[in-house]
Amino acid sequence: MSFMKRMIKITILKADVDTELAEKYAIPNFQPCPFHKAGQVFFSDGDHKPDGLCEYAWKPISAQVKMLSEGKLLQPKGTWMADDDKGIFTCVDGLRPVIMLIEGVK
């Protein structure tokens, strides 16, 4: 069975710093992610990391991006997000997480 994959939009919602952990573990004057800022938008075909998206942001969302690109849901319908065609995820940096919205492009 052949199907048309769709593009997935990845929007940076927030680049944060866990100040409590940063004070304990990070270098002095630790700042939010130097690569991503709120409002940045990237697109993926579901198989490839978008140019400019950090590898630490891509790794934890790559499977979900692929699922959405293939028309699958990220969770059982109605159990998580108000819109089953979207998901909010974060990169793997525990000191300065980047929070991302992924959604299928209609």
C-alpha cells in the first residue's frame, strides 16, 4: 500500500534554563541554548533532520516526527493533546531544555 507522506512542522516554543540545576552543576553565567530561540520553525519530511536543528533536539523527536509524517497518531486519540495531530517534546539537555511543538502540515 502506497501513501503520501506529509511534511512536519517543528516550532521552538521555549528555550529555558533550570536555574536550580544550573547553579549546582553548570559553568558560571550559564545561558539558554545558543542554537535555538522561541519562534524558530523547521520542516522535516519525516526521515531527515532539518538543517539548523540541533542533533540533541532531533534525537528525542525523530520517531514521533516519522510517525506523524506517515499519518499515525502520537498517542491514543483524546488522551494527551487537544489536537491529536500535535505533540510537545523537549530536547535532551536537562540544564537548558528546548521545548518544541511538532505538527503535521495540512
